[in-house]
Amino acid sequence: MKIEQIWSELEVFLKDNAKGVLDTLNPPVSDKELEIFEQKIGGKLPEDFKSYLKVHNGQTETSHRNVLCEEGQLYSIESMMKWYEATNNFNLSEKGGLINGWSALLVPFADGNGGDYLCIDISTGKIIKYWGDDLECEEVFENFSVWFQSKLTVFQQKEFGVDEGFLDFWEYL
């Protein structure tokens, strides 16, 4: 399924079940913003990830109750840059190389709480979970499309709850 179709189905679901989450979705990113972002990170984003951002540029800064997925808030391109730079700076050794299991090829796109991030590896397109407390990386999905489709599947299979208008994933994890 194409990224645009997944977004469309997610929007219908959110309109009917969690309008507050729908209201946090940002407008699309422009081609120029993507070009500038890629220049800053020194690499190209996978096409499926670009398609995702061209529909919604993540979510507004919000409470952790108003998130679309169990991994946490979906970052805007501006937040991705902020956390990309912060994590690279934190994991930079005195000799200039990166340490702690981190790679400059990882771009955080979702906040996993407490220093954990869901990242896209711009060299492979794989989705990587960075565990900030353990300073480890783990491959969790083969590409962005597979990860994003899994978010829609959570809703299709009713693996969530709705609590006071907020999505509740925790009882299903």
C-alpha cells in the first residue's frame, strides 16, 4: 500500500476515533524544505519517507497522550533536525568519531521517551530503535513503508483503546 493511502486511512480512523490526535498532524513539508534538510544531514532520505512527510510533516509538539503511534510523537522535519544534531553532539567522542552505538546515518523521526528514538537509517532505509539508556541500536523494521503499514494495522485489528479521546496503546503492548 502506498504511503498516501495509509495516511488517508489513518485520517479517517482518527476523525472517527481520536480527533485530538488528527488535529496535531502538521501540514506537508515542501520540496525545498526536504532539499535543505538532506543537505544538512549530508544524505538522501528514502523515497517512502519523503512521501510520508509530503502528506504530514509529523505532529506538533504535544503531550505524550496525543500521539499517533505507541513509539511516541512523530517529529516534524524541524524536530528531526534538532534531535539529529543533539544526538550526534552527545555521541561525539573527543577524537571526533561517533560512539555509544550511534551513527550519523540515523535520523530520529519519533520520540520514544527518555532518550529513546525511532530512527530511519538513510544508508539502508531500515527503521532502527535507538535505546538511549542502553546506548544500543536495534533494527525493528526493514523499511519505512513496512513500519507505517504496521501503524495502520494496529487500528484495523483494534489493538488500541480510546481513553477520553486519546489513543491508548499501553494495555496492548
